[in-house]
Amino acid sequence: MVILEAMSYGVPVVATAVGAVPDMITSGVNGILAERTPAAFAAAICRLDDSAFRQCLGAAAADTVRRRFDMSAIAARYMALYEEAIQSHQPACLA
């Protein structure tokens, strides 16, 4: 949740590709995914010295959270999924 919270505030995130992190971050687009070595992680952090790049990542991160992880968006996707499941499993006499 910390990654999504930071992203929602437009904070560019540097993380490693573990667990669900790659589902949240597209490296170089809305954050940076670094290799799991101290040198690679440090190099990724140093890329944030570029203020234009940092701002671009932050804006894209906030947009990603709004589009994909906002509770309203998640609820809407669940509703669409449920409606599709109901429609595809209705008996012919009720369709």
C-alpha cells in the first residue's frame, strides 16, 4: 500500500520487481524498477536528479493510481465482471 500511497501523491517510486510491484510500476513510465543490488538501486535513485524526469514519473504515477487503483475504479471493474458473469451464466429462458 505504501507504494500506491506515494504514487497517489505524485511521488516517483524506486522499487525492486518483487511481488505485485511490477503490476503497479512500469519502469521509466510511472516509477523505476531497479535490480536487487545496492549499486543498481543507487543508480536508479540517482536518475531522479533529473527534475523533468522526476516530475514526469510523479505525474504518471498519480495518473496510474487514479485510473487503475482508485476504489471507485476498482468497484466499477468488479461490477462489470459480475455483470458479465451473470449474463454469461443465465439460463436460456431468463436471457
